[in-house]
Amino acid sequence: MPAEAKVSAKVNKPAKVEARAAAPASPPLTERQEARRRRILHASAQLASRGGFDAVQMREVAESSQVALGTLYRYFPSKIHLLVATMQDQLEHMHGTLRKKPPQGETAAERVAETLMRAFRALQREPHLADAMVRALTFADRSVSPEVDQVSRQTTAIILDAMGQENPTPEQLSAVRVIEHTWHSALITWLSGRASIAQVKIDIETVCRLIDLTAP
Amino acid sequence: MPAEAKVSAKVNKPAKVEARAAAPASPPLTERQEARRRRILHASAQLASRGGFDAVQMREVAESSQVALGTLYRYFPSKIHLLVATMQDQLEHMHGTLRKKPPQGETAAERVAETLMRAFRALQREPHLADAMVRALTFADRSVSPEVDQVSRQTTAIILDAMGQENPTPEQLSAVRVIEHTWHSALITWLSGRASIAQVKIDIETVCRLIDLTAP
DNA sequence: CGCTAATCTAGAACAAGTTTCAGACTTGAT
DNA sequence: ATCAAGTCTGAAACTTGTTCTAGATTAGCG
């Protein structure tokens, strides 16, 4: 019946007031649709790498990715959704990269700090892209919760990986959540020029001490 | 020479690219100007208390406060500036209120957690207002750094007050910074419905343990 | 008081995110 | 090959933040 069947639960008109399931099993995308989605995300990242959040203009993204504006909005119901999806995309890369060279530290705290600093260095190479993604993430409202949650889970996974913990205790999970909070907020202060790179490093190292506090 | 003399270093055209001093000594405001500023902030808080960030529309703020749109922009060069100023305003109240009943906890960590939870409860009474202020705070870019920094200093002061520390060590200041990070980020996750009130409480209590770690 | 510079007002104009719509195009099923 | 249903396109419209302008007002000074 349909053609280029319903793009997915995620990729569908409902822009704001919707309340759909997270993304348990994303209805399959046509090849051309997958390609479109990829082009869009690529254009988004590219524009973001230039001027950051403001430079990602929906009309430009649409043009760059050779897609009509309406289509762009069908795939990503708002600029925030688009940027959060871009972040998901980048995070996957990052996780893959990090996996390859596990951190060397003796203690879990050291390894987590080392991993986060590695990620931070990667972000420093594309500060504008980082700006766009992080601003979108923290500005996101309820309508983007599922996607933001996914980013959060991915981040948690990275941290747990670094800890080398298979079965973290609830206490450790709390510590990880606090580390994530610190990570996001520290990034923001750095991006808005209110904290130096050194400062971010200190904050990360400081919060990572919580791990020793909950694990020994 | 002038009339309603230059409103202040802060309240003046330069909207974005400016780089003026923080607010060492704000050139005095006329009574009528002070009144206008107050009306604006009041309207802002009122609108925010209704629908949150989105409900604070510059045209409405202008109308509610009986001021021309251009004037509103002269006082607050952007919606973000306005909301951050609103937050400064609210924070002052809060600090005053908190001062009156110092926290009871035995340890510094307990007192800080208690204070933050008290603040959190206050925010829960006006969740929309909280939404508007916190979103503005984390979305603010470099052009708002001085104002955001001011908010940060105020928050730091509240926390140090609760700790009862006159001369905090650098380590303790790091811990306080991390606590602030956690505070902001936890608020965001709560506001966007991704964390429960209980969860925020746990996160706050968890991060406050850092104080014991740096002070004993 | 009368002047002058700065401020305030009303309203138009502009920019970018979002929505809408008619028509062309695809897809999968018959 | 044909058809129905769902997609994509192009373009216009709408919303809200921000800027601009011409003229009315106001404050402080001589």
C-alpha cells in the first residue's frame, strides 16, 4: 500500500504534542530514505562545524542535503530533534573510537576521567559542532525526551565501559549520573567561555573521585 | 545634558558584539527607569510562571509592562538576557529567604544538600518559572556571560553559606563548582521530565558527599 | 525658562523556525 | 501494468525574536 513506507515511529509528522513510544523497533527505512537521513545528518554536522548552533539553519540543511524543507521536518520534527540526532550519531562514532583504546588508569576513577578527557579533546577539535550539539541537548524540552534519553544512555554506557563495571551498584549508578551532569554542565561553561579547558579538567577529575567513594 | 541618563552600562544598546565591564558600578537609574525595569522583570516572571520559556514573548512582556518593544530591548538586549536577569532577581529573594533559616545538618555536606533541596522545593512551586529561567541560563551564549557569571557567583555564595566556610580551599571550591554543575543539570533533567524529584534528591545528596571528601 | 542630548513610543520591517498545501512521484499489492 | 496510499517537492504563509526609524517626551543644565 504505502510507498517509502512510513519512515519510522520517529520520523513522522507529529512535531510537538505527540507522545509516541521511544524507538523500540524502528520501522525499516527504504534505501533512499536511509540515504536522505544520512545526507541530512551530514549536512547538519557540516553546518554546525562551521558556525555552531546558529549556523544550522533549517532551510540551509534542507538545501545542502537536497531535500525539501517539509521533508526535513518529516524526518526531524524540529531543529532540536535534528541536532540531538546529530549528537547521537557522533556519540556512536566516539564510543567506537574510545572502545579501541581502553583507558590506562589504575583506578576506575582515573579511567573514567581519562576517557572523558579524551572525549573532551575530540570536542575541542570541533568546538562549533560541540556547541550546536550540547546547546541543543540542554535546551531540549519534553518533546525530545526520548532522544535525549538515548544520548544519556549512550553516555552512561561509555562511562561504565571505562569503569570496567559489569554490574554497577545503585550507588555507582548515582555517581555516574552525577558525572554526566558535571560533564554536560562543564561543557556548557566551557563553550560559553566562562571556564577554561584546565578548569573543565579539574571539574571532571574532581567529580570522578565520587567513583572511588562508592566502589571500594 | 542627557535625559533619563544612560540607563547603565548594562542597559544599553549594545546587543551582542559588545564587551563591556561586568557591572562594577551601574550608573544610576532614574526613578522612572527603575520602575520600568521592575515592571519588566515582574511581567517576565509572571508570564514565565504561566507557560514557561515559550510563554515569555517579548511583545507580551513589553505590553504587560507598559513599555515599547524597543525600550524593552534597550533594557534587556535579548530574551535570554531578560530571563537571566529574572533569575538574578529571584535568586536574591531566595538567598534572603534561605539566610533566615540556616540549615540544621551536622556536616557541611548535609547542610548544603538541605539548602539545595529547600531551593528545589521552592522551584517546584513554580515549575514553569523554573523552566524559563534554567533553560535561559543553559542556553545563554557568550554575549550573556557576565550575567550568567553573576548568577553563578550568587549560587556559589549560597552554597558556601550553607557550608559555613569562610575561607574555602581550592579543593573545596572545585567541589562547589561540581555541585553547581550537578544542580543545574539535574534541574534540567527534572524539568524535561527525564528524572523524578526523588532522583534529583539522590543526585544532590550524592554530589554533596564530595564536600566531606575535601574538607575533613 | 529654554535648550539639547538622550530616551521612549509606535509601528514597520526583517530573519529564521515551523506549518501548510497542491501537485508530482514512489512503492508495494493486485 | 495499474492503482491506492503514502512521500516528496516547491512555495507561500505564519510566528516570534530582533532591528530600525521617525517623531514625541524627558532630564538636567545654563
